[in-house]
Amino acid sequence: MKVTMKDIAREANVSTATVSHVINGTKQISEEKHKKITAIINKYNYLPNSTAKNLRKNKTMTAGLVVSSFPDSFITEMVYGVEERAREMGYQILLVNTNENKYYEEETINLLYSKMVDGIILSPTSSDIGYLNKYTNDNFPVVLANRYDPIAENVPRVTGDNYQTGYDATMHLLDHGHENIGVIYAVPNVSTTRDRLNGYKDALSKYHLPFLEDNLELGYATVKGGENAAKSLLERTVGITAIFSLNDLMTIGIISKLKELSIKIPEDIAVIGFGDFASANIINPPVTNIVQPSETIGKTAFDTLLSKINNPEYMKHIELPPSMILRKSCGC
């Protein structure tokens, strides 16, 4: 809850004018009242909007980086890119992992805003980010990285081309003769999932194949989630010959479950993952992955934040293309 000057006055049992005089030093207030009001201000970490605006005229050389899930190798590399570019530009980064918790994300953004960072790079937990507008419409610099939603106003973004990611991975499997392709996705209601599934659907359409809702399974971006999703998908849907995994931890879980079920990769089921995790080339069989330039996305996101800090009108959207690392799990 955002505390107002009226709230401070009510708790101190004084007028809002008295609180204003304490904050601005415009009138002599009794020592007792001054101490009481100051204690309440400090308790709530209250900073009036006008004071915040004045402080922001002087750069703190500190920026916030708020990410949705740190164990993911894509996010880890993106964070590395942001931090490396920030160091080059003399900035300190305050990093927060919200662990896909929307309410913690909102609290974090408000805290960073009140702590006077120069701006924030955010990879949000969901598409429900309209709350950002109260900050961005006041020209507080925010850049969306990896995930986005157009509901956020006055916010540039830097992402991978997720539509092309879904399209290219699916086309690769279709070109290898697979017509019944399962998809295990990490998180619902985010742009990365939505755009990759749109690419998947359009690739199927190009081969005149129907999109089947039963071929989708939620894996919660964890190894265990990937295992459970692979089991559920194969039990529910007959004839799956390939799986496209949208997260590296789920890919590990999928492969583990297929081996547990004595299903041969790629002879029985081909696998393509997203994000090239460190052990992908030594797993048996080595894993084919479609990747986005996560470190470059991180560096570009910080460059974009600096552009937004220096020019409140800056609104460029940047989308970087994926590439495929071919190995044996897809049958190549």
C-alpha cells in the first residue's frame, strides 16, 4: 500500500500542513511533533512525489533488474549480459528474482522506485503488467526484457523473436517427417509462450496439419515438471513422435522420463529443447536446441534503459532472431 501525506498526518494526529512543513522545513515545528512525524515518515519509508522527482534529476548510477525465474539458463545468461554492460557504463545493478510471483514483483517495482534507482529492467511474471503505467506515465524509465505486453505504456522492450523460435523448431521436426508434435511449455499467459505457440501453429498450418490442444502440456519450468508433463502427454495422446520443450530444465526432465519409460531418442520420439544448457552436448543423445542470444538481449536491454533514462521519448522495440544447434536428439 502506498502511504500518503494524509496517512502520515492521521497517524501523527496533526494536519497535513504540519507534515508538509516538517518535510520541506518551511516552518518551525515543536521538537516533540517533529520527532513524532519524522519517525512515522522513516517507518513507512515515505518519499513525496515532488521530492522523488527532484532527487531523480541527479542520477544514482544504480538500476534495478527484476527477473521472473533465475535457475533458467536463458535468464542467467541474460542477467550476465545486463550486469556486464552495466559495469562497463559505471552502473550498479540491484537484482531481484520474483520466482514467478506477481505480487512480489509489484512490491519489488514499488520498492526500487522509492529507493531512487535510475530505472528498471523487468522480465515480468505475467501479462498483467498494467500497474507499471503509474510509474512509466510519470516518465520513470522501465524496459521490458524477454517477456512483454503492450498494456504497459511508454515502455520499450528487448526480446528474442519468439514467434520465429516456435516456427523454426516446429518446421525442423516437420521437415524430418514428424506430424504429431507435442509441446511442453513452461508458463501460461506470458508473451514468450504465446508467441512460440503461434509459430508452432503456423508451421503446422504450412504442412496442412491441424493444431491439437491435447498436444500441449504445462511443465512449470522445472525438471520434475518436465517429467510429469512428458508422462501426461504420452498417456493422453497416442502417436506423438516428437516433443518441443520450451525450457531447458523441462528438457532434462523430459529426456529423463523418456529413458525411464524405455522410449528411444530419437528413434521413438525426437526432442528439441530451448536454450543451450551446459550439459546439452554430453547427454546421450546430445540435445538439439533452438537458442536466442540471451547475453546480447541482456546487454541490449541495458543499452535501451540508458537510452530511456537520457531520452524519456525513446520507444524502440528490439527483437533478436534465434538460431538452431543441431545434435542427435532430433534425428539429425
